[in-house]
Amino acid sequence: MARLGSTQVQVIASQGPHAVSVATVMGDAGLTHGGFYAHFNSKDALIEASVAKMFEDSYALWGRATRERSPAKGLARYIDLYLCARHLGERERGCPIAALSSDVPRLSPAARVAFDQGVRTLTALISEPLAALGRPALGKLASSVLAELVGCICLARLQRSRRAALELLEASRSSLRDRLSLPSTPNAVVSR
């Protein structure tokens, strides 16, 4: 399978896998429509590779947030980075779960498998600091944390005003830190 550039992935994330055409993706990458088949055997294969690449980028965000931090501080930092103003406005560079969840039922079986694997991996990553902090019911708790993160960013993107969206992000950041007994981050205005 061909390696995707960030431009191709961003086009698919911003427009949705069904709305984007092969010609658009290839044109944005500076390639011809005819050259597509040298890299992928179908549009479904392109979407599958895009989903996998989007999750790789999410794992990189996790790594930046948690590297050289205690489990509590790393998880708090990840929450702050996920629920930040920049992520709010960057669907194309953000979490693939929030960007693609409504599209998943219409994806090819292989793309759905890639999506499911990505969700399971992010859940496992969130479980690690929770385990280190001695939290019970790790799988359920990690799934709940991920669900709140994704749900919050989705709802914030639907708000009529930026102010309301930012207030929702802050309320969820604060609620998650309190629920998980994580250190508070004063004025958590962060960039991804």
C-alpha cells in the first residue's frame, strides 16, 4: 500500500471519504488522476490508508502529550491538547474518530477494520496512565474518557458561537480532570 501525504489525508478528513473524489485528492497532492492506480488499487484502498494515517497522527499527539511526564500530568496534557481551540477548528488535522464517525458505517470493510483498530489503540493508550494511577475498570473508564473527548469536540464544533464552543471545551477539560483526579492546568489554552 502506498504511503499517503498529509495533504491527501487532510482532504479526505475535511470533505469526508464519500464526498471527495480521487481527482481532488490526487490534484491536491500534485499528481494526476491516472497516476492514482500506481499507488492504490481502488478508492476504498485510499480511504483505508487514510484512516490508518489519521490514527498514526493521533498516536503522535498522544506521544507528544505524555512523553517525559508522569501518568497524571501526561493524561492531563493529552486532555488539554484534545480539547483545545486549535483542535476545534481543524477537523482535517484532528482526531479521526470525531472527523469520520458518521462516515464509518458507509466505509469498506477494510476501512472499518482500520478505524476500529485505531479506536482500540487510542483506548489502550488512555488505559496505560489510568492503570499507573490505580484506577479500576480500566477498559470501561478509558472508553468513557475517549467518548467524552470525542463527544465534546463534536458538540463544540456544532455551537453557534466560538465563545460557547470554548466554554464547552473548558467545562469538559475541567470535568475530566476532576473525575480522574488529574492536576489542574490553569487557563489551559494550548496548541496541538
